[in-house]
Amino acid sequence: MNYMPGTASLIEDIDRPGEGE
């Protein structure tokens, strides 16, 4: 799976709730 720059933000938001933009 290739994560795009925009998707990375979503993953970070899910991985660390409260620290994602």
C-alpha cells in the first residue's frame, strides 16, 4: 500500500489521536 502525503496525516491522526492536524 502506498500512502500519500494527505493520507499520512490521516494515519497520524488515527495513530496518535489528538496530535494530528
